[in-house]
Amino acid sequence: MVPVLGCTALGVDVGSIYADRRKAQSAADLAAIAAAGNLGKATSAAAATVMANGYPASALLSVELGTFTANAALAPSARFVTPATGTPNAARVTLHTETPLYFARMFTGGSSHFDITSRATAASTALASFAIGSRLLALNGGLLNAILGRMFGTTLSLSAMDYQALIDAHIDAFDFLNALATRLDLTGVTYDSVLSGEVKVADIVAAMLSAQQAANGLNAATAALSKVSLALAGLTNTIVPGKLLDAGPYTAMTVGSKPKTGVSVSVFDLLSATGAIANGTSQIAATVALGLPGIAAVSVTAAIGEHPQGKSWMTVGTEGASVHTAQTRVLLSIKLVGSGAAPAVNLPLYVEVASGTATLDAVSCGRPDVATSSVTLGVTPGIVDAWIGDVSAAEMTNFTSKPDPDAAMLVNLGAVTVTGRAHAGMGNTSPTPVSFSYADIAGLTKKR
């Protein structure tokens, strides 16, 4: 009978222990997830989950808050540290249950149960998507057509209303990447594969158009973007999409899939960033008829520095993620309508916006009240230099040094000349915190 009882105990009691251990571990996992998702009320969230899975509240031995570091180089036991270093981002739950014994009592000294202790750790990862850039504050169709068209190497004929429609339109970054993958006939690959290759600018803008039409239908922005796409149809210049977007932790996801939270981007900002990267360090020069009183003629020369490797205009990430802007130089040669003996005044105005950086300093995902969510960026604007002076084309494209222009000829009456030189500048030596409330986030608010 002893061997028979032993085999029965092995088949029934040990099997029961393993089944109950698996059930208890599942309950502990769920309780840890609930606690990590509501760190402010971690114990009550874990207790409610334990009871919802058929265990008494007393089965919950402990709920510990701490810091979890997702680093494969660390031993699993070293990835969770309690107490937390800074703000907790994880919870560890310990659950105690008992499994009744039937045939194995004769081997346990008469004990009628077997103790099971289950432990689980879950971390809450707060992500934010953000972008930085620059654009003209006042819209003028002719000026934007000249600058943006030269960036792409084509001719654009959009109105100020077209540009305003593009500014107001937003698309999801992953919808755009999925449309780009479809256009490139890429299936079963990750977003990293889409972002890392050379892609025609025409295909990138066509993918924007597909995402815009799918999201917003046939509206003014769709019509404006369609005009841009047609203008670029025959161009062969390429860029790496990874300089536009950094998918952060989602780079390993397969195209066609999307994160639960959308990543909204302005169509105009995405288009402008594409043009800036496509232009690289080459120079743009155009004559623009602004049609403004008092201005006889305007010529624009712009030079845009290459984005640094490994940086993009927009990113999705956790605290510490950053984005970067390229260096931009603009020279406006303005001929003003004069009077009397001086029929015209020449005014060369040079402005340089050096590269700037924004870093995700803090992100708080409110739960259960999402309205308490907030994000703080540490923003370091590049130094701004403005000159009235004679800046040469060679100085414009030499990004290794800043121009130091000579005095410019403002008025030339032959016997009498007027020259002038002026300089103004400002800059930040340390990051400035810029905070976004949930209302700012939901309203897609841009801060300057």
C-alpha cells in the first residue's frame, strides 16, 4: 500500500500543488500589473485584484514600491530596487496561499496543506511623443513657396490658405509609417527597417498624403498636400526617414501594428522637416514678391545644416529621450522704397538660429484620472544672431564658423553713401523647463 499511496500522492497531490501554484502566480501577476498601473493606490488595487481572482484579502502578504530597470545586463533579481530611487515606477506583490493535501499527508507528518508563496513584479512605463522645430510666424504663400520649393528642388504654387490648412491638419505618425511601408512594398518587417533605409522624398510625401486622406478625408489640407506630391513626383532625391521620426520603444513592432496611444504630428511640420533634411547643407536662393507697401523687392537666401546622426525631429520615448533641430541661416536682402534724394534703401538682414535640443525631463500618466497627466521638456534653444551687414554666400554655407559681416551699403547716391552695421543676439546656456498639461496635450498645443 505504501508504493500505491506514494504514486497516488504524486499523481493527485503534486499535480494539485502545481495547478494551484500556477493559478496563484497568475493572480500575483495580475495584482502586480494592477498595482503598477495605479502606484498611488497600489495596495488597494492589488488587493481588489486578488479578491477578484477568488482569494481572500489576507492572502496578499505585501506590496512593495520601487524602481525597475529594464536592462538585460542586470541579473533579474537586481532589476527591481526597493525603496525606489526617486519616483517609483514598479510594484512587487507577494501572495500566500495553501493547497489541501489528500494522499500525501502520510509523507508530511500529518500536515493537511502545502504552502505556496508567489511573487510578481510589474513596471509602469510612461511614454511621450514630442517634436521641436521652427517656422515662419506669419504666412505668405509666395515666401513659403520659394523657400519650401527650393528645399525640395521643385516649384510650388500654394496659397497662404493652403499652408494654414496643412498647419491645422494632423496625422498619426504610425499611420504615416504604415503608408510608407505599403508604398515601398515592405511587409512583415519592423518599423526600424522602414526608418533606416534611403527613401525617395516623393515617396515620403505620397505616404503623408495617403495617411492624411485616410485620417481626414478630402479637405483643403488633402488638396494642398496633393499639389506638393504631384510637384515632387519626378524627383529622385532621398533621405533616411529615421531623421524625421524616432519610434523609440516601438521600433521593433511589425509594420501594420500600432501602439495603443496615437502619436499625432502636424502635416506641415512633417513636410517642412522633410524639406529641411532633403536640402541638407545646400543653399536656397529665391526672389520673392511679397506685395507689401514700402517694399520694392526681396531676395531670400537660406542655408540649412544637416541633422546630426542619431537624432531626429520627433521621437517617442521615456524620460531622457531627446530631439534636435538643425542649424538654419536666412539672409533677406530687402529693397525699401525711399523718398527724396534717396529713392531706394537696401537692407540686408541676416538671422541665424543655431541648433537646439529638447529632452523629456518628466512624464506623468494619470490613472485613473487621465486629466492629471503632464509632461515637462527641458528645452535649450540655440543662440540667435541677427545682423544688418554684408554677409557673403561663402559665409552663409560655412557652418564651421559664424559670419562676422562688414558694414553694408544701405544708400548709394554716388557722391554720398550710407553704410550700416548692427548686431543683436540671445541664447540659453541651460535648459528651460516647458510644461504641458493634459489640456495642452489633448489640444495639440505648441509652445514657443
